[in-house]
Amino acid sequence: MSGTVLRSRATPGRLALRVDGRAARRLPVAVREPPAIRREPFSAWKRAAKRGLDLCVAAMALTLLAPLMAAIALAIRLDSPGPALFRQARGGLNGRPFRIVKFRTMSVAEDGAAVEQARARDPRVTRIGALLRRTSFDELPQLVNVLRGDMSLVGPRPHAVKHDRDFAACIENYALRQQVKAGLTGWAQIHGARGPTHTVEQIRRRVDLDLWYVRHWSLALDLSILLRTLAAVVGGRNAV
């Protein structure tokens, strides 16, 4: 992947990406503008407003979802050997690593230098894990990360530290997405750029959507993303 050459060609109203001479998928309207991001994308009051929203919603959600989360933890322990929770180093604000918390969905708990992305019909996924992944309920413990300040409710999804290094080697401006806290859901996820990223085109599209979010952030945008995520999860269309 690190040897892949990326090129771009801009025309009025359209941005076409090319990878090794092959035309990549056209980006949605939301990301056709070239990202112009300041070194400090959020002012002090914007950071305070965003943190206030995170604390209020995360605390309320944890209180309401506590019985469901306890039942999920018990089901995981009964379904397969190992702990109910899974922790892994992920890249956070300004690239600083933090320990993300998720419900365990696999029979292994990979971390460190060797982390393999999940794939279709992955044999490592447990029976309960498959259900949790379909519903995105495996992400619920990250509400604790939000309360701790490691993450925000909305922002670019955090990748494993190893994957961050790999992606940064082949995607220009990849690190700019880490100018804000990682999110439980994000602009990229509600536009379908979620899950494993196996090609440069997939990574590039996600990064462009993340940078659009950083550039256009507002409380109204965060609330809109949260509502659209909730609607997708309730409707059975993952957006986390």
C-alpha cells in the first residue's frame, strides 16, 4: 500500500481521484470542495460547546442503556471464552493514542504491531459478535471513552495505530482528520464510508468526508449526524 501513487485532477464542480492511473469513484457533492483546514479548526467556545453536548448525551445514553449493556456483556461471556470488553490502541486527537473500549465480537483480541481488519464471513467473529456488529451495539462502551474525553460523539472514526501509520503513508493530508477528537459516529459513516478499508479508494473517500466535517463543523451538524445515525441503527442500516 505504501508504494501506491495518488494523483488528483480538479475541474469546476468535480474532484476526480486517480490511483495508479485508474479513475477512483467520484466523491459525493459534500466533498467536492477542496478541504481548507486551519491549524486549530475549533475555537475555544466551539470546543466547549461540543464537549458539553458530548457529556450530556453520553451520560444520559449510558444511564438509559445500562440494562441492555449488562445483558450484552453476560451474553458475550456465555457465548465464548474471554472477557466481555475489548480494548485496543487507536489514534486520537493530534495522533495521540488512547485505549478504545468495545464489546468483544471476536475470538481473538488483536492489538499492537499486527492488527488484521475484519472481513466478510470472518471466522474470528463469534455468534453474538455477528449480531452485535450488524446492530452496531458493539460500539456502545465507547460512550465511556466519550465521558473520559478520549472521543467525541461525532468525529472521524479512530483507526488502529498501525493502520493510521499505513494510511498516512499513502494518503496525503491523512493526519488532518486527527485535528479533532475521534467520534463514535461521523459524517463519513452516514455516507456509507464505514467498516474495513481494503483499498486506497475507500480510505481516500473516508478521509475526504472526514475533512469536510472538520471544515464545516457546527452543533447543528453534530445533532443532524446523531439523528441520522440513530435512524440508520433503528432501521437496520449501520452508520457507526
